[in-house]
Amino acid sequence: MLWSSNTTTRAAPRGGYEAVIQDSGSLQVRDVDGTVIWDSFWHPSDTMLSGMRISVNAEVRAQVRGPPERMLFTSWASDTDPSPGRFALGLDPANPSQAFIWRDGNVPFWRSGQWTGLNFVGIPYRPLYVYGYKQGNDPILGMYFTYTATNTSLQRFVVAPDGRDVCYMVKKSTQEWETVWVQPSNECERYGACGSNAICTVVQDGKAKCTCMKGFKPKLADEWNAGNRSQGCVRNPPLDCQVNKTGDGFLSIPNVKWPDFSYWVSGVTDEYGCMNTCQQNCSCGAYVYMTQLTGCLHWGNELMDVHQFQAGGYALNLKLPASELGSHIAVWKIAAIASAVVLFVLLACLFLWWKRGRNIKGEVPWIWLNDL
């Protein structure tokens, strides 16, 4: 036997089963009534086609017994060996708003970044044919993403044996597959290239340049200086709240892929509320707020896998002690000044309106007396 769907049923129906290849490219196993028992789109190999969807768990049908199957796109062992390889792409079970490529089962190799409602924060540069992802929710599967090609060209995403996610498109002039997009394509796109609390920027030839975030220093200075940045950076000095002082503020870092391990804060409806809840929680190390998209996101004090782009990406508001803010304009100061200005203008308008009302009331009798 060369291949099996691994599908079990209690008894074969009268008339047996049939295997049908759909126009979409999926292979379906159905009974004589047309009920789908198994679909290759629910149990992918290494390839994602237009019309497929990706979720934490594979779709389950009543005819299939056993626990839900994890939905993963698994690479081949090599370009010529289709047996399961070392790399697999799927949604993060702890935070299904982002996709991962794992090595050897559970070692993060690449991360898409969080879904904003429009795109993934870690993929700022996308040609037109890489658009087409949409988010959905299912009562059983939970959050999932579907992909629909934006043009009529044939295209496919493949998890390559070396761990890269490669998009191929048929070139109309030659009718051959052409590589049009690859992730990761440089060292900063590999997960945790600079460790935690560090920023990775791309320099010549796609090499990574690692810099500790402001207010941090290398955790192991000797290894860091020798070129091993995997241990990342630690706070220096500590937050004011960590030494029973007040004064922590925020510094906005532009054009970044947000760190891993974000968590959504419910009940927050504006930027000030998101900032304030982070400021009052000493375990919160950074925040972002996006109206009607992600809402309020917080992070702990280990900010992992931060990549800063030359353009694109999103801002991250990093918590720092007052001594580290220096000449930088902190986010909380901007919010405080803006709030004070708005309040002053409102009070001034109310005062002028009140004064005008009093003047009008005082003038009416005088006008009336002069008319007599």
C-alpha cells in the first residue's frame, strides 16, 4: 500500500466509497450519498492552494473517530523524498492570530506576527498575489484563515524542506512555476534572531544587526560581544515600579514586528485606557492599541522576536523608567498634554458661553427701557 487516508468507519455503506478530485484541487472521499468522509484540504501535506483554510485543528466529521487532528502543513524530507520533513507550518494554539513554522515539532523557526484585521504585522512587504487572507471563526475549529488568490494566475504556497514558506506562481509566457515570494528571506525573519528585549535590523546581504532596546543591556556581555546574541538583553536599570517608585513612561518604537506572547486586554476602549492599564501593571512591559482592529494588546517583560523594518510595520510602546526617557517624548506625556489641552479648550468654551449668556440677559431690560 502506497497511501491511505487514515479514515476509519464502523461499516462501509452500501455501494462503497468513491474518490473524487475537485476543480479546486482537493481530493475527496465520499459515500454514495455524496457525504464527504475525508478531504485533502482538511489534512494537507506541504502545499496550500487557493480556497484552503488553516486552523488550529483539522476539520472533523461525524464519521471520523478519535481526537481532533492538529492542522499542519508539513515539509518533505527533501526535494525528492515526500516523507514528513523537519518543518511544519500552522497556527499558534496559544494565540491563533499568528502563524508559525516550527522545526522538529516545537522549536519556533519563523513567525508571521499578529493579524491586525488587515494583514500580519511581520509581513509588511507583500506583492499583490500574496494578499487574499481573511480571518474567520468557527464554533468547533475556533479562529481560522482562508486564502483566496486575488488574480486568475495559478499559485501555491509550499513549506520547503529547508523550512522556508515559498509562494510559486505560473508564469504565463512559459507556463512554468516561478518563485515570487519567500519567508524567511533574511536573518531577522528567523524567530528570535537577537533573543529577547533586542531589536533586529537587516544590514548588508541580509545579515542581522542586534541592538538591545533602550533601557536594556546584554544578558551575557561576553557572548554578546563574541556574536552569540541568543540570550538577548535584560533591563538596566529596572522599572520604577520594580523598586517601589513612580514615574514609568512609554517610548514609541516605530516600524516593528510586534513581539511574541501578546495578550488581549478586554474592556479597554481607547488608547489612554490601554496605556493606563499597562502602566498600573508592573508585569506589563509594552502595549499597543489599534481602534477596531486588534484593540488593546499587552506584553510581559520578555519581548521576543522584534524585527524593525526600514518601512512598514507598526509602533510598539515600550515601558521605561523615568530616568531612561531622557529627551525622548514619552507616549504617556503626549497623552497627558493632549488631554490637558482638550480639557482647557472645553472649559474656555464653556466659560465664554456662560459669560455671553449673562451679557444677553443683562442687555434686554436696557433695550426695553429705551424703547419706551
